[in-house]
Amino acid sequence: MPFSHDMVYSLATVVDLINTGTGERDGLAEVGDLEEFVRRREVSGVGALTRRDLAEVRDLREEFHAVFTAPDQPTAVGLLNTLLRRTSITPSLTEHDGHSLHVHYFAPDASVAEHLAADCGVALAHVLVENERDRLRTCAAPDCAHVFVDESRNRSRVYCDSRTCGNRMHVAAYRARRRDAS
């Protein structure tokens, strides 16, 4: 994909955020879960988190999920524009925490939800502008609802993780072929 490192990182962050809501347990059930997410994704410039922050991020997660699973480009664009209109996007160049110079899109003193909406929303906007929406996918395993960004050259990735869902589906197909051959 023709995206810079910080765009790829923001896309991975939005995928991680969406996937906190697709498992058996809500990955953002408590403020502590949000604190862990912020730490794991190295979200900078975030102060103490509250239950309000948690509620806002959970709502944002659903909005991003709707963009990922939109039936077509115009719907995805409309949903993302609605989300982006609510943010105070203020681009600034920054270096921090050992990362090279990159762009942050969130306004100073933004809430964690607005921070994520701006940075991840701009990354998704670039995907749509580059006509790469088909890279926003949901795992093909029937028992998995995780989303991912297909970064393969030939756009052939179908599972969120080849070691788990991919391997499980390949083993199931192999066993079915062996059963049919018997």
C-alpha cells in the first residue's frame, strides 16, 4: 500500500479499536481496558481517562466499524465525513517517544476519542481517496468478526490472522477433503 508509516500505524490502531468489540468479551468494558488500549497503541498526549472517555471511545468504535463494513464507497465516505466533521482537526508535526517526525491530526487537549477520531479518521480517508476501500475487510472465518486492512500486494488476504483463523480454516478444509476421499 502506498501509505506512510504513521498512516499504516493509524490504520492498525483503528483495526485494534474495532476488534475490541468483536470478540466474546468486550475489550473496552472498563476504564482500565481503555487505559491498556491507549498504552498498547502508544496514543500520546492523553491524560487521565474517565468513564465518559470510555463511552465516547466505544461509540467511536461503532462508527469506525460502520465505515469498515459499509456496503459501498459512497456510504463509507458519508459515514466517515460525518465522523470527521465532529473533530477539530489541527495538523502538527511532532517527534516523540522515539518515533521519527510524523503528523498528528488531533487538536491540543483533545479527548482520547477526538484524538482517535482525527488520526484514525484521516488514515481511513486516505484509504478511500486512494480508492483502496476493498482493502478494508472482515475475516472470512465463519466464527470470526474481526476486521483487518489487507496490505498484501495482490489483495488476497482473507483472514484476520493466518496463524489463528487462517490455519484453523485450512486444517478444517484438509480434514473435510480427507473425509470425502475416504
